[in-house]
Amino acid sequence: MNIYDLSLKFKIDDMVFPGTPPMSYRLSHTVKKDFYNLGIAEINSHAGTHTDAPRHFLDDGIALGDVSLEKYVGSCVVIDLRGKKANDRIGIEDVKAYENEIIAKKRVLLHTGWYKHANTETYYADYPSVDLELANYLSSLSILLIGVEAPSLNPPLYIEVHQAFLKKEIAIVESLANLDQILGKDVIFCAPPIAFHGADGFPVRAFAIEM
């Protein structure tokens, strides 16, 4: 059995999405004083490799604790988009050849290699974007999850593209990494978040298992 780590390393001083607060971590208890360490973290819910729940863009959308685990665990199709550069669009024509596999596996991962820009300003500003037509097309195929290596989906149409998926309760996982390691492999994708009541999203430890 091979396990592939598909997550960015998580550090409390990582860059976060522009305009959102930084994170912090402190020990409220220490081995020296209390015989054990216990940390208190202030976490940006969309830092690092993370998932978006419908609540992220829909006030009446379900929160993270109510999203089915089925969305995050199961077979997946990895679409090779390594030819996409900064600010390129990803459209229906880029995934159409995978349609039968998308319908069968229901979890779609878009591999652009963009994770290599993590913790740079370019990472948050110039990523290849999922266009609205593609979001509507994939939603029409009744997928369960869309995963990308960029920190979000579409800079100018971030509301519309997110809502195209989240209105149908399609899970979104952003800031994936290392998808090149599972190209062409038959794997089980796993990225279950904690059952965080009321949350709009949260970091995940995404990975894939090849049996």
C-alpha cells in the first residue's frame, strides 16, 4: 500500500489569503510548569490545504459539521493540466475527454502544478482559474468534490464559481499539493475535515491511498 501526501505543510506563520487575518499559536500549559504541553491556536479557516463548506458562500448553506464524509473519501480522477500557466482559464474543453471517468468517480482533482508557488504573492494572485461554464458543467455531472492546487477557484468570479458548486453541496478542496504523484494511478482520495459545528471551512490533511 502506498500513501501519497497531497497537503501543503501547515505552519502558523504561513501566508494567508490577502485581506484575512494571520494565525497564532501559544502554549497555555507547558511540561515545565504543568507537566504537559497544551496549545491554543487561532486558525484561519481557509489557510493551507483546506475545504470550503456551503456555509462559506451561502448564509443558508450547510456548515462543515453537516457535510457528508462520502464527499471527501473515495475514487477520484486527476486531470492533467500542467500546461496551464499563470492567469490561464480552465474550461470545459480541458476536461471533456474525461467525462466518463468523472461521472464514474465523482471526485475531480485539477492538477496544474500551482502548489509550487505556495507562500508567494503570485500564489494568491495569478493562479489558473476554473471558469463559470466549467463549474456549471461539472455540477451538472453530479460530482461530489472538486479539488484544485490553487488557493481558490476564480479571482474575478470567485462568488459565482464557488456558488455553482456549493449550491449543489459539492465539496471544494483548495491548495492541494503533489497531484503529479498520483497522475495515472488508481487511488482512493481522502481529505475528511473535523466535524466542526457551524464552520464555513477548515484545513484538512489530504492524501491518497494506492492499494
